[in-house]
Amino acid sequence: MNAKKNNGYSTDVGDYGTEERVGSLFQPDTLIGEEYLGNFRRKTPLEPEKHLVLAVLEDGIRCFQDNASARGGKKKKLFEEAEEWLFCDDSDWLFSFTSVCSLLGFDPGYIRRGLKRWERKSRSSVNNEQPPSEASARRLAG
């Protein structure tokens, strides 16, 4: 083996020619595209954007359920807005109910049916448990 002194450092130039050493610098990358892109994919099951979209859906459902029995005022308005959002079929904008469901992989019809069923149950239980009105209370009292 020949060793060459270069500024106090010895370089082994025995088995490899200059062309081979330079050629090894330009070898193709052995990673396929899928492996390369895999380095940039997120490892979390739900990306932050999906968390945001899920929060929008949860808020809409919560507004619908928490204000379903409201008779007026701000709570009634919140219920009406949530109901309009949940039951509108418009999918032209990113945060429409149908777009949100699509992004999350949910069936909008299934959620709507469940909410309507919940609303009917909720209203019937509220109607059965309400205290008698003043007029019916007077009739009962004589």
C-alpha cells in the first residue's frame, strides 16, 4: 500500500483510484420515493388540523344539545344556529357540516339521525317532567 503524506496527514491511496473515489460520491440514493416521503409524514394518528375539525364538530353538537330546550334569548339562538349548521347540506365551504364529516370519515346522515332521535327523546322527557303551568295549577286548586 502506498501512503501519501499530505500536510502531516497520511492518506491511503492503495486500492482505490481517484476515479473510483469520486464516482462513489455520486452513487444513486437507495431510498425509494415512498421511504423518502415517509420521513416527512406525521407519526400522530390525528394531525393538528383534524383535531381542529373535530373540535368544530364537537362544538356544534354541544351547542345543539345544551340549548335544545331553550325557550328564547341567546340559548335559543345558539340552538337554531347549530341546528342550521348540522342539517344544512351545503358543502361549498371547508367548515360546513358535510365537509367536516367527510374530512373525519363520518357519515353525516348517521349523525343527523342520532341527533334527531336524541332531540325527540329530550323533548318528550322535558314535556313529561315539567311542572304544571299556572292555568292548570289554578284549575287543580279550584
